Amino acid sequence: VGDSSVLTCPLKGNITMLTWTTKPKAGGSCSLVYRADTNMTNRTNCSDNINLTFRPGLAPALEIQQVGIAQEGNYSCEMVSTEGNFCTTYHLTVLAPPRPSLFCDEQGSPVCEAVAGKPPAQLSWVPESSSTAEEKGHDNGTVTVLSRFTASNTSVTNVTTCMVSHPTGNWSQSIA
């Protein structure tokens, strides 16, 4: 989320026409059609953060700036060139980093929370805890994970550490 994504359409021969069609999971589809004979691009139902980019010597690309979860879905490129018709399809998966926090509840027990991650974050404790994580799904496809520290044995510790694992990065914090 928030990064740019660049999807390329393999360059084979001289382009006559190039069509990108997007089919996001949420919202309507969009198409961008480039015609080489007029050097014009026609946009239909595309947001301003989706554009075609042409750079000398590189394959033409679809650039999505500040990707959002709503843009997850299928993206297809069809190129008509002097060497034939070529089609490439991508499935764009959008990751959302969770917002981690560690705090004590009203009873003084440590609580670790990873808010609005996609996919859900994995939480663990040091020392080990017998607690189970609770997940709450949100309408936008993200998930909040919450875990309360429960000591798994009789040994008492003064410092507890929560570790959050996620494809976008890992995080840990300790609390006394």
C-alpha cells in the first residue's frame, strides 16, 4: 500500500496498438488504449494514479502510483505489433503493513496488537505465552490481530517482548 507498482508489457516488434485492461476486486474496470499511428492514449474509467509509461529501449508499462488495496486484481496487456498479437496478464496482490503496538490492559497484562495488516500479522511472545490471537476483519480486506500475554509456566519474568511478523517487515517491542 502506498508504493508504486510497474507492470510491463513485453516489447516484440514495433507497436501498432497497446491495450491495458484492469479488473480490480473492488470497483469497476478501466482500460487504456494507445494507438501508435496517432500517438494518442484513450482512458476509460481509470483513476488519475494509473498511467501508461513509454521509455526508450524499455518495454511499455502500466504504472500505478500510490497503490491502494482497492486496486488489487487482474491487469491484462494486449499488444498488437509488427510481429503479431501478444497478451500478458498479472494478478496484483496488495500488502498492507500492520500498525503494531504493545500496551498493558486494565489488569496490567501485556497486550500486543497489529492493526489493519494484509495478510494478517503473526504475533508471538518472549517468554512463550499460551495465549491465542484474536482476529478482526475489516471491510477493506485488512485484519487486526490482538494477543494478550498469558504466562505458560510458573516462572515470573519482569520483561515481556511481543514480536510481529509480516511479509512487509518484522517488529518487536518489550514492556516491563
